Amino acid sequence: MNPFEGYQDHRPIEKYLAAYSINAVMRSYCRPRVLDIGCNQGRYCLALAPECSEIVGVEPIKEIIRPALTSAPLNCRFVVRPFECSMLRGERFDVILMLAVLSHLEPPALLARCVASALHRGGTVVFLTHTMGCDPATDINTSRFVLELRRFLSLNWEEIIECRELESQDKQGADGLQRRLLLFRNDQTIHFHGDTWEFHAAGGTSRVFRSGDRVVKLFEAEHDRIAIWEILDKIVDDEAAFLIASDGRKGFPRLIERGKRYIVMNYCGEQACRRNWPPDWESQVANIQQELVRMNYPLGEVALENLMVNEAGIVSLIDPVFIKGVHESEPGNPLTFADRVARLVATEMQTQGLS
């Protein structure tokens, strides 16, 4: 017998839309695009759909979400699979709901980085945890997630637009636990060299901002790392050296300026994903491989998020430390760089993500 068969939550959804400030958040946008991570029965998705241009719910248990699948309007989609950070690649949302799901998701630092990158400028994350002060492991993960999300979305601690405690009043979960509600808003811009730059993406040790056809990559220290400044020095030096070596070659960014903790380069587009792959991507990747071989560039790793596609369908490779398999003669691994990318693309095409 399936324990989820026939499961239904009859609690009034309007009560929670108000209590969790979701109604107030929705009123600040005009038909936003919304993501509900861990949507359960999809009740929030169905209730909010009339106000959205599109709303996407992610829920791994088909038996729970089954009733919503048959009643969802055209602008409401459900992805029936466990949530993975890779599902956010190339996606942008105005509102992201994360209601009591953190303990079921990926490591908090990685999750925060991906959520930040998937949030439109001016977007909001509605984050709820219901075991604050009761479960030490959850408290640690929550604290790390909040710290990382703040780091990626804001330049100071003022960007949390609301934080309050909620008493548990649910008959189905009358456990006396307090619920903590936090709302983050991505209103981040920076002033750099006399221009205003808008938040574009977040990385492990950097944040990327865009101004017209330029991007600046700002490298930052992580407070819990030792000798981080020496590590950042090497990262900046390596990336600058790569951009200088690849200057003028097709398929690579152009270095405009470098500093002690930043690099300015030309805008190369958005992360490669199913939605933006150009028809001739294979020949473009093969050309990039040929250029790498000509530069005799050392081996590293490769991932799709290091390939960018611009509006003209031009593929560019960034972050050279991740390149691997450039040469066919690599001991123990005959795959070339192009082979590796083709394998990643095939996996991406077969995956039922959000695109």
C-alpha cells in the first residue's frame, strides 16, 4: 500500500498565502514567473497561477502531486522529479518559494548559489523553515544557506526585507515548533568605474555583474576559508593569463581590464542550456577544442555552465581551470574536450528539466 495514496491537505491555502507574505510579494510584480521548490500537492501553484505568467512546481512524489497534474491551467507546470541545482541552469524567476524544504535539498552553499543565479534582478526568495531551535542539523544548514544567499544577493545585511517568527498552529503538525520566515530581494547593483552594473550570476568565489556589453567578475573572500587571499590571487592570475593567451581567438571572451580582485571582459551571453543551444554547436565546440590544442592549455574539468551562448548563437568558453580532455592522448581517458561536451549535451537534452 502506498502511504501517499489519497493524501490531501485540507488546510485553507489563503491563510498561508497571507501568513507567509506570499500575497504581499505577488502584489509587487505584474504577472511574475514563479518557481515553487518542493511544491507538495501543488496547492500554492494552483492558487497563484491566475496571477502568474508562468508558475513551475517541483515535487518528487508523483502520488502526492497527481491530482494537481490533471487540474493545472496552461501556465502552471509540474516537474515530477527530485529537485537538482542543475535544473535551474539558464532559468530566471521573479519569485522563488522554498517553504520548509531545505532539509530535502542539496548542500546549502551550492543551493544558495544556484537560487541566486536563477533570480531576476528585483526578484524575491520566500524562505521558510519550521524547525529553528529544535533540530541542530537543520539549524546549521539553514544558517549556512542564509549566509550564502545573503552573500550572493546583497552587498550588505539590509537586503532581507522581512524576517519574523511564526507560531505553529496546524492541527496536523501541532508540535509547538516555531517557524522562521525570511524574504530576500535581489535589488543588487554596484557602482564600478563610474558605471552602474547589475547582478548577473554567482560563482564559488566570485559574483558577476553586467553593464551593456561588458561584465565584471569580482572575486571575494569566504570567511571560513584559510589563506583565501592567496587562492584568489592565483585564480585571478590564471584566468587573466588564459584570456591573454586566447585573445583574438574565436570562442573565448576578450579581456578588457584586470585588477587585483576583478576581471572585466566582454559579455558572452547566458549559460548554455537546451533552450539556447545553436544548431551548429558541435562545430563551434570543435573549433574551441582546436584553439585549446594550439594553446597547449593544461587539463582541468569541463561543465556546461562554463560554456556561454549569446544572442547571435555564438558559443564561448569561460573559466579555463575547468577544461579537461583537450588532447585525445590523455592517459586512461580517450575522450576529447568535444566528446565530453557532446556527452554533457546529450545528458542535458534527455533530462526533463525546467526548460
